[in-house]
Amino acid sequence: MDKSSLEKFESCFNDIVNKLRSITNSNQHVDFPALIEKAKSLKNPIINRYSSELIELNELRNLIVHNKSNERPDIAQPTKYAINEISKILDLLINPPKVIPLFQKDVFSLKYNDSIKEAVKIMCEKKYSQVPIYNNQEVYIGLLTSNTIARWLGAEEIYDPSETLISYVFDNFTEDKDNYLFISRNTSLFEVLEEFYTFQNKGKKLEAILITENAKEKESLLGIITIYDLPRIYKKLE
């Protein structure tokens, strides 16, 4: 391993240390493992994801420093994989990928007093599993899901979609109305994964994450993320 590669490894490591000190508001006396634990306690999603890798990289760095002090610099050297890994983690800490522009798109929505027939037609044509619902004052009501429609169809002996309003189906057959989140356009993809994991650990289903400028329900929708988008996120973070 040439000198420039070793210098790159050490430079990336030092930058990560400085970034962790900034994240955790720690002084120079806090060692690296403690910085990791403090960042995890603050629920930093990148540190949560890469804490094991960072501990291993720290062990390699300690070997390098120890051997350099004993004038044996060639005993421990960072591999190409280690350099790529530490560079990737540093880049993610400094500039984590955001939900916009990856998930920016026009989001189809319906009105609370629209016919359920319209909702079923659009959801079938577009293969949507959920649609945001707003009232006539553009106030967000909730998500109309395919599961809610299925429960309505299963419960009604006689039904007429053209005469049934979304409001009736939504109010009477939505199993869990707390099945969404609003996030800002600056939310990282790591934070999105954390939200899906949090819901899963609670035994709940996060039907959709709705993106607005500042995570406000009254703001215009900039995009939407569902569980079916997780493969796109994992691919982006590879």
C-alpha cells in the first residue's frame, strides 16, 4: 500500500472523528468508541447503520498508529476495501442522500367527498395501494388504502360505488388511521429506513411517507414513499 493511500485512510478517519465530535458536541477527550455510542444514543441513522464497520476501522487505525510508533509501518496497512469503506461512510456523514430528488413526483390525491368509484378506478389503473385524501379546504384527512376498500367490500352485502363517498368508506373501514408520516424534503434516506423499522418494531404498518417542503400537512406534496420503494433506497445506498 503506497503512502498516499495510507494518508487518505488517516485523513478520512480524522474527518469522521471531527464529524462525530460535532454531532455529539463532544470535546477532544472523548475516545472513538464513546463517540460512536453517543451518536447512536442520539439516533443518528448513519452511525446506527455503520457502527460495527466504524469500530473495525478504528481497530485498524489503532494498529497503524501503534506500528508507526514502533517504526514498523508495514505491519498494518489499510486495504483497498477499507479505504473505500471509510470514504463511503465519511461521504454519507457529510452529505447523506436525501429523499428529493429521488422521490420527487406529482402525487395523485382525491377529495374526501369524491365517489369511491373514482378512487377504485384510479387505484386499479395506476396500481396505487394508497391515495392521500383532502377535504375541500385542502386539509389533509388521511390515506385511503386498498385494504380499507377491501374491508368495505367485504362488509357490505349491497353496495353502489357510484353512490358511496370516500368519506363513508374511510371513516368506517380504515383499520389504522395513524399509518403515515410527513417528512421534509431534506430528510435523508437513512431516516426513511429508520421510520419503516420503527413502525415494524411496534407491530404497525407504515403505509406511506409523504414529502413536503417542511414536513407540514398543509404544504403541497412533493413526493411519496411506500414500502414498495425500499429496494430503490437500498440500491441508492449501496
